[in-house]
Amino acid sequence: MLGTIQYTRRRFLGTGAMLLGAAHLGTICCAKAQSTASFRLAVEGDMPPFGGATGWLNSQPLTPASLRGKVVLINFWTYSCINSIRTLPYLRAWSEKYKDKGLVVIGVQAPEFTFEKNIDNVRWAVKDMRLDYPIAIDNNHAVWSAFNNEYWPALYFVDARGRIRHHQFGEGEYEQSELILQQLLAEAGNGSIDHRLVSVEPRDIEAAADWNSLKSPETYVGYEQAENFSSPGGVRENQNRTYSAPTHLSINQWALSGDWTFGKQSAILNEANGRIVYRFHARDLHLVMGPGTPGTFVKFRVVIDGRQPRDVHGVDVDDQGNGIVIEQRLYQLIRQTEPIVDHQFEIEFPDPGAEVFVFTFG
């Protein structure tokens, strides 16, 4: 656990993640004309203060009083979470279209892993992800607790009087979310809203999951939540150990090979030529990882079914499967084409020092 936060709260919630898509990533344009449908939005309580934030990026500290008169969209996220990442194109688009109409988007970076508390890591991620709206750094999960939040991502919709009027947990429901923003802006007295929806086409890591083919679950590597680990002898906590991979894995089983140390959140490779093997069924395979020693780098090589990935390589590897771990972040290693079937994934590190945290899929 990281404080009192349950890692299992990062979930694939809802099926609305496939609703929109038309123009270039991040492009603001008119997707289609919308009716002025009205939602019955109950008052869920007043917006709590952000006083527990340990810092801010892109803004001075914000308060409910300073935001009064604005419609506020609050997004709880963490930068290595694939579910959070896939929501960002819509947040960027809404912020750009409606910021001059009275909308303020606020990201609350609430870390899951220890490395996400590092302000330099977060600052890099915010720049790399092109987020120019205010970001509250919630390293102690004080803002998270004030909202009684339990999910990454989670959206809270606040009206101009400072009242929470709606929430959305998990990915999806983007069309409904934008219509609710428009309704709250209209309630605030802005009569010049263009009611046509923004159009975005998320690409690369930000693209929506292929939900119909997704049969592999998020899989943590650290011993606190490790499941389906299949190396003989199981996990030895906080101790160096030489592991081996079995000759056969069933779907969603995984194993280590080489000298590794299991910690609560991650496993660290101690000697050269360590491997991880995973049998999965999904279009995309991601791995959150980084160098065990910040400021260094670790090379790796990916194979799928014993061969170079070629045309199914992810954005963080070349077609021969080669890549470099520099930042502590999510890496997309496989994006396969249809038909989606079971495959055996392997990643090998020729040098020690890699630290791996969690597999996610899409």
C-alpha cells in the first residue's frame, strides 16, 4: 500500500471509452451538432479545499474561493497509470475549448508508486504530456482523502457556486462529460457556448483500449500484489534470488529469469541477462519501469513468441525489439494488429539495474 490507497482502484470502468474519435490528436473541431439535452445533476457536496497539496505546477495554489464563479473540472490521475493517460486527450481538448468560457481544469497528481512523488519526474511528465492546466501535487493523498476519492482516473464536476454536481470514475463517458460541462457553463450565465463536441483522435499510448479483445488484467510485479507468478519456488520477499521461467505458461501467467530482488512495489534486476516472460491476450502490452538508480539508463530487448516484434512493436521499441529505459514511466512495448490472439512476451535486460512495477494492457 502507498499510504492508505488501494492499488486495485485503478480499474477499467465503463464502456464509454470508445465513443468519440475523428480528427488529429488534440485538434479542437466540431464533431457533430448536439441537442441541448439537460441532465438532472444533484448537489453532491461542496468542493473541498486543496490545502493538502504539497505543490503546484502551471499555477499558483488555487482555493475554492479563488475559483468561485468558474466551472471546475478536477481530474485525479497519476502519470504512469494507463487509464489516466488515455483520458488526457479529452482533458486537453476541453481545457483548450472552454477555458475562455469559464472552465478551469485541475489535475490532481496523486501518486501510486514512490517514484511518482518525485517532483522532477512529475514536471517531466506534465511537459511530455502537454498539460498546460493547473496541476496540484498530492504526494500525501490529502486532497484525495478530502474528496473521499478511490479511483484513477476520477473526474469531479464543480459548478460556479463551488458545488460538486457530477462525478465520473474510470475511463469513458466522454460525450456525456462534455455535455455536462456545457450545462454547468450555461448555468453560470455563459450563453455563447458552442454545443458541438470537440473531436479528438487519441493515438499511440493514449489510444483507447481494444475492449473487445482485452483478456489480460493489470498485473503488479511487487510482492504486495503480485498474482499469477509462475517461477518455481514462488516469491522471496526482499532477498536476492535466482529465478527461472517454466517451459510453459498459461494465459496471464508470468515469470522471472535471472537474479532479482522482489520489493513491495517492484522487482529489481541485480545481475546481467535477466528476463521477464508473460503470456497475454490484448492488443497492447505496457510495462511501468525505470532505472533502479535515477540518472542512469538500462537497455532492453523485446521478443514475442520467440521472434523480433517487427510490425507489432510498441512506440517505445524499434521493429527489432530494442529499447532503452531512461525515465521512470509507462513504456508501450507491444501493439499488435488483428486478429488478437494469445502471445508469449519476453523482455530481456543485458545489464543489471532495471526496476519493473506493473504490466498493463489495452
